[in-house]
Amino acid sequence: MLASEGYVSNRALATVVFLALKLGRPLFLEGEAGVGKTEIAKAISAALGRRLIRLQCYEGLDSASAVYEWNFAAQMIAIRTTEASGSADRDALKAELFTEDYLIERPLLQAMRPQAGGAPVLLIDELDRTDEPFEAFLLEALSDFQVTIPELGTIRAPEPPIVILTSNRTREVHDALKRRCLYHWVDYPSFQRELDILHARAPEAQAVLSREIVAFVQRLRREDLFKKPGVAETIDWAKCLLALDVIQLSPEVISDTLGAILKYQDDIQKLQGSEAKRLLDEARRDLATA
């Protein structure tokens, strides 16, 4: 199923995805940035024909921002209009203002609503960016798949959404939340799997260039870098090289395009001069002995 959407999976990952879907359990994916955690949710959504609802986490995210908020601008306009018409019935106005007409639904509330085609895929992305109070709220929401709006009451999902949580492990997520989920560590892929991914995402790249790209990136990940390149950077780099009509890697081309695979100046500086040539030579030796 994942392969049909261009996602190249290994057996362990495919198994845990199958079990999460079969048992209706949230799936918690942890790993370095750029290894394909978010893409799994996108592939599942596309393959099942379900709506993808994404909650992008950030520092300071609270339950109100994740669930709903009231459209205060529209409420103020309604108040002013009522006052101008001279028919200000306070009780009736209050009842009218706090209805779903003025409700702005955020991702968690959207995921609790009935969806055409079945329960949506709820992607809670980069959970490690939030703090513990939000984790505690999320634990409760995912336990019962319901949220409460004081003015409207409790809204329960008619069918639990397919929940996928991701973390780049910048901090540890609480065990209580992990226990609710099936867990999988998404690691950097092997040479052959990364080559298969590159063929799926950049099929126009010639076989020789693709093998050199993957071998070089695999060698690069062994270096002492602040941020090692993920699979996303491998794909980006391949597309950059194709845009430059590159047929084969060279130290000069590598130096000119390092910004596609490395995102920190200190890391880029380490690969200037002879270092790019050294890594390329080692990558080609790896290919020769493979």
C-alpha cells in the first residue's frame, strides 16, 4: 500500500503500520528529521482515500489552539449590527454568538467530525516541540477521542481517526503517551532502500548518478556533523543535480551544491577543499566493493 504511493518501506515499518490500522491504535514515529516520518502519514492518507488533517506542533501550543477558537471579529460585527438595529436582546444575542456559525475548528476538532470517505488521518507532527501540559491534554483526547467546548458541550468522534504522531526526539515524550501508541524508530535507510526511494522520487536520474548520490550521502552521515542529511535532502540534492544536467559527481559540483544537503555553515565549511574529494573517493570505493 505504501509503495503504491511512492513510499519505500522496510518490513518492520510496514508491519507496525499494518498493526496500527488493524487495531485502531495511534502510531508514534520517532527519528531524525528528514527520514520520512511525515511522509508515512501522507502515503496512508492517499492510499486509503482519507482526508489528512495535520496539527503542526510548536513551542507554546495549547489545547485551545489545537481544538477550536471563537471568531471574535465576526462576533463583534454581529454585536454592533444588533445594537445598531435597536433590538438588543442580550440573552438571545449571547445564545446566537456561541453557536457553530462562529466556531473556528482547529485540527483536533476537525478530526472528531464525520468525514466523507471514512475517518481522517490525524497527523500530530513534531510533538517534541510542545510541553508537558499539552501532552497531558493530548493523552486525554486520544483516550476517548472526544473534546469538550464549554458553550457547546462534548463532541465525540463517531469513528476514531487514524492517529500518527511524530517526534524528532529533541526531548523525551512522556511514557504515558507512548503507552497509548504503537512505537517505531524510523532510522536512516540502508544503501539499497535509499536507492529505491531515490528511484521512486526522482526516476529521471540515471542509475550511475543515483548510486553515486546515495553512496556519497551515506558516507556523509558517518562524518561528525551538526545535522546529518536525511532522505529528504538526498532527494532534494538529486533534483538540484538534475536541474544542472549533472551526469556524474565531481568535487566541484559537490562544493557548489552543498546547500541542498547541509543546512549549517559549520557543516558546509568542513566539506570545503579536499574533504569533498575524499568523501567522493570513499563513496566510489564503497560502490566498487559492493
